[in-house]
Amino acid sequence: MGLNANLPEDVRVEKITTTRADFDARFKATGKEYRYFIWNNPVPTPDTRRYNTHIRHALDVKAMNAAAAQLAGRHDFAAFCANPGYERASTVRRIDVLKVVRRGPQITIIARGEGFLYRMVRSLAGHLIRVGMGEIPPEETSTILRSRTRTAHVPTAGPQGLFLWRVFYRRQGGSLP
């Protein structure tokens, strides 16, 4: 509670765990989960506008999930990342979970994997939104993925709505949720 009293309102500590002195939060992570929130309604609400991407057009969640299924697994995601101006050893990543969930006007894209490339989650969201709007057929997703080329079929969705939801670490005996 003492930490939370001194942190900005949009940062919260939920749990503290003792670690070894050589622990590095970035390099010891075994996986991450991101969530991308979309308010899918003709009218945005004041309380959701800063934390959701607003899409007025009705989205087809079934089509979005059909496209997402083609992206799960280990693939070269070069077509779904932006180049931040540096070379990386590989654009191959593994996505363990990529699904789209609707609860009323709230749509959530859940992406969980071992690691993500620069702007990869926003690129996945941008592509899935275009699929949901009917602009790209879901079955075209695997062709885009195999192309390994960034095109207009993979727009980067806006930053509002993207949250690093959870980071996974390996502990003796397995992974932490």
C-alpha cells in the first residue's frame, strides 16, 4: 500500500515477491500477455474513450477469431511488426493464445506468447479489426503471414486500448501465471 500511495494513479503494485539479486525483470520473463480493448458501438462513452479504441462499424468477432487462429503458433511475424530502426536476430515468435472476446460493446483481443516484436500486438489488432470490418477475408491472413512483408493489409492500430496485462516468469516447479 505504501508503494501505491507514491505511484501515479495508472500504475499499481498488486503483489511483491522476493527474488535473487541477479533477477532481471525483462530478460527473465518467459512470456507476456497483452490485451487490446475495443469499444464497438456507434457512440463512445466518456469513461471508455481513453482506454479503448473506438470502432463505430459493427465487428464480426467470428471472422476475427478465424483470422486469429491462423496466427497462433510459431511463425515468422515480419509482416506484423514495425521496424524501429534496428536489426533483430529473428522475427520468429510463438503466440500461444490469440483470441477475440465480445462482452456487449466491449471487444477484447487477448495475445499471449513468449515475446512480441516492436508494435506486433498493435499490428495484429489492426489486421484483426480490418478482418472484423469485412475489409479483408479471414482466410487471407495466412497468405499475409507467409509473405513476411509489411503491407497496408496490416495497419498499426492506435495505442489507446493496448495494455501489458501480465508477465510470466519461471519459478522452480513451473511458470507463474
